[in-house]
Amino acid sequence: MPASNKINDQILADVMLNQHKLAASMLTNSILEASDDRLRRDYQSILNATLGHQKQIFNFMAQKGWYQPPAASPQEINQAQRMMNQMQAQTP
């Protein structure tokens, strides 16, 4: 098997990170759609654990230099904060 086709730690970590992102998205949708409060709390608990795991995987990959998201500029941060403030102001 050529070396380029071998599964390595970086590939496994990338798959794990992407699966946790997908799970977080699916759990968020489930929380928003849950009509039963107990089920909603269960989903929230699982989501919190999933987010914690995702952060651990992210930190591991960043430490290894395998995942380097671009840093936001001060202008981008200010724009995001303005957008969030606008959204909060519009929420009843």
C-alpha cells in the first residue's frame, strides 16, 4: 500500500473533528425541535459533551500543527459583534 493511502493520526483526528461538528449540528437541530423537556435536556447534555470532545480534538490538532484556522482580523471581530448585537436587539 502506498504511503499516501495509509491512515495516520492526522487523518483520524480530522475525521473525528468533522464527525463531532456534524453531531453538534444534528444535536442542535434536535434540541430546537424537541417538544419534550426531558428529551431536550438529554440532547443538551449530549451536545455539551460533544462540544467538549470537539474542543479537545481541536486543541490536539492545533498543537500538532494539523489544524490552523485563520485568525480573524479586529475588523472581522467587530463586524461579528455588531451583527450579534443587532440580532439580540431584534429578538423579542
